[in-house]
Amino acid sequence: MKVLVPVKRVIDYNIKPRVKADGTGVETAGVKMSMNPFDEIAVEESVRLKEKGVVTEIVAVSIGEPKAQDTLRTAMAMGADRSILVETEAVTEPLAVAKVLKALVEKEKPDLVILGKQAIDDDMNATGQMLAGLLGWPQGTFASKVELHDGKATVTREIDGGLQTVELALPAIVTADLRLNEPRYASLPNIMKARKKPMEKITPADVDVDMTPRLSIVSVAEPAGRKAGIKVDSAAELVAKLRNEAKVI
Ligand code: AMP
């Protein structure tokens, strides 16, 4: 069984993003970039399925700048067998990414595609769903548990206030949520080994996909700063402030 895992290079999740001076986006120049955290979870899940003997090959894919090859090397150091870099300087919107992935799915014929539930740079939460739509495949989004058996995937989904379990006929799309697993750190020997694993390089034009953006960003703003708190001396003072100043009781 083959798994395709799309991985996106985004600002490292430990970095506080800064809005560009002209308000057109978030500053990425000179900022540490890493694999999208939900994609690390997707890679980890594929590697665990391979370790269980259910999966035989894991192919990582990234669509983006040449530097996205670092992200693919990380995926291979975690356990992906090979990778495909779809090189483009264009903004990678979910629909264009889903079209590129559809073309790669048709070529690679995986049984399962495991994506992150969302990329933390623009929080679109759309690519997996669009890919399922384009392919006409079943989808299990926000997965916190995945089990493969008899040509089917049983996926437990994190939904508001609880869990939902669905069964999908393979081939299928799964998107990884936070509680699916805790990704491993790549060991130094595995990082060295990953350098020798194959990485194919293509462009969106090779798979006939036009990356021209369909959205334009009108503005990007930081959230309003929070006011400093104060200390009160008694419960009575707290109640008085809540009633007379904050007017919430
Ligand atoms: P999004 O819909 O942008 O929030 O992204 C959801 C998931 O789609 C991510 O977690 C990745 O698995 C995948 N994805 C989105 N953009 C890319 C990209 N440029 N390259 C590879 N995978 C991507």
C-alpha cells in the first residue's frame, strides 16, 4: 500500500509572525521556516503505518520554492521513502495545490493521501477537502485515529464536543489533527540517510496546472493588544468593578 503525504514549508510555529509594514502579508524574510506541524503529524502517521507493515511506500510532496526541499528532506529523515518537489515561486493557494496533487495522485496511484488539517501560515483548512472533491474520493478530516483494514480506513474525527468515527473505502483522503500522534524527531543517522533518498523535481506546468492566484489579500492585521490587568483587594471590589466598569454582571 502506498501513501502520499503533502508537506508545506511555513514559518516555524515557535516564531511570532510579524505583519509586513505595508500590511500585505506576514514577514518571511530572515525568519526560521519549518514543516507545517500538522504535516509532521501526517508524516508520522504514515511512518507508523509502514512500521506496522500495512504501508510499503511513503512519497512526500511539496509545492513551493526551491527551499521546500529542506522540508522534503525532513520528511524523508522521519521515514518517507522518496519525494517530489513541485517547484514554483507562486503563492500556493489550496485549489492550485489540490490540482497539482490530483495530477500526482493519478501518476503515483496511492491508496491513501494523508495531509495536515491546515497549514498554519494562512489557516485555509481547504486543500484536503478540495483534493477529495477533485478526485471524487471519500475523506476523513480532522483525524485523531486512523486504522487500515480490508481495503478500508476507519477514521476517528475530532468534532465539536466529541468524536465521530467514519469508515472510508480506499483510496481515500485523510487530514491529520493534533491528537493523532506525537511526531518523532529525526535522528542524525536518519538525516544523513535522507540525503541519499530520491527527490524528483517538476514544475506545475509539467502537470498542466496554472498557479495564477484566484484570491487577492486585501489586508493583514495583527490582533488588538490586550490591556494590562489590575489587582483588586477584595471580592466585593471585584464584583463592583465587574458591575460598574466592565458592565458584565
Ligand atoms: P491548507 O488547506 O492550506 O490549510 O493546507 C492543508 C494541508 O494541505 C497542509 O497541511 C498540507 O498537507 C497540504 N498543503 C497545502 N499547501 C501545500 C503546499 N504548498 N505543498 C504541499 N502541501 C501543501
